[in-house]
Amino acid sequence: QSVLTQPPSASGTPGQRVTISCSGSSSSIGNNYVYWYQQLPGTAPKLLIYRNNQRPSGVPDRLSGSKSGTSASLAISGLRSEDEAAYYCAAWDDSLSGPVFGGGTKLTVL
Amino acid sequence: EEQLVESGGGLVQPGGSLRLSCAASGFTFSSYAMTWVRQAPGKGLEWVSATSGSGGSTYYADSVKGRFTISRDNSKNTLYLQMNSLRAEDTAVYYCAKGSSYHYDSIAYFDYWGQGTLVTVSS
């Protein structure tokens, strides 16, 4: 069972806006940055968002991250077929002295 | 361009040992912390271990502490994971990833990942 909680699945049609939530605790998300990774089928994870809402170069601005209290979310606007992937949130956990991940959300583009 | 290539995975019996390697290129290896993250078949990601840029500081998840040892050879730009007393629950794809800074701490994150190597623990 993952320390961070994500919905197992999400879906949307091309052009839509979808959000993926991530819930933690005061020792994880509540006191630390949140990160988001994308994993396309059969490939390695790729960093999408760091430090709650920062995008690495090359990540389009239709992806955005936010955090409030002990929860965070990833928003994808202008949904495209290539966005179909698994998305993982992550954060440091002070009580475990290490990073923890969510269980992942599989995004389907209908 | 940053590149990480893992190797050393395979089939091993319970109680056995395996040593994973991760060859790095495209960045100054000794300037960055490095980490191992694993993914059991059909499951999510689990952090395993990390080391600082010098290798002088190491960190482990409770699930592998005392059984796994992380190390690095900065002269060879290579990260290692020595895995002993392997269990069925260690079966996973093991990814190495580059840290965002020299130190491994609460503000560090993983900005580049290798393609992974599969470890299967089974009799």
C-alpha cells in the first residue's frame, strides 16, 4: 500500500482538461515538495513537475502542478493521445526519511 | 545528453545475490547524488537506496536495509547495487536515476532515469 494516495484511473477525450489528485500527510506532502512523473508503457519514468509546480525544459505548459495542504494535483489541458500513460506523484516523507510515491494513476484518452 | 544504462539483472534463487550496475554518461557523475528505484510487475514505484555525489553518504529503505548495499565508482562513472539474501518480493524492474544535486536530502528529486533491469527471484 502506497504512502501517497492516487486514484487508480482517470480518463478524458482529446482536448479536454483532466486532473489527477495525490493525497498525503503532514509528514509528506504537508511539509515537502511534490513531484510528478509520467511513465509511458514499457518505458522509464520521466520527470514532469518538480518542486510542486516547476516544469523541466521540454515539458509543455499545458501540464501544471499545484499543492494545497496535504494534497496535490496534476492538471493536463488540451489532452492528446500521447498523454495516455501512468502518472506518479512523489514527495519526501519526514517520518520515513526518504521519498515516497503514489500508487500511480493510469490515464486513458478516449 | 544524460544517459543511464542499467545491467546485471536476471533470475536468481531465493537467498541468492546479484549485483546491478548503472553506467552514466552525459553529465559530471561525481557532482550528483544517485538512486535506485524499483517497480514490481504491474505495481507502482518504490524507492530503494541513494548515495551522495562522493558516495560517502548512503541511504536505504527499511525493506532492503541490511541486505542491499549501494556504492559508486566515480572514476568509472558507474553506480552499483549489491543485493544479498534476495526474496521473492524483491522481484522488480530496478531503475537507476540521477539526483538533482550533490546531496541526497528532502529537496532532492530524480531528473533522469535509466531503462531499468529486471530482477526475478524465484526457485
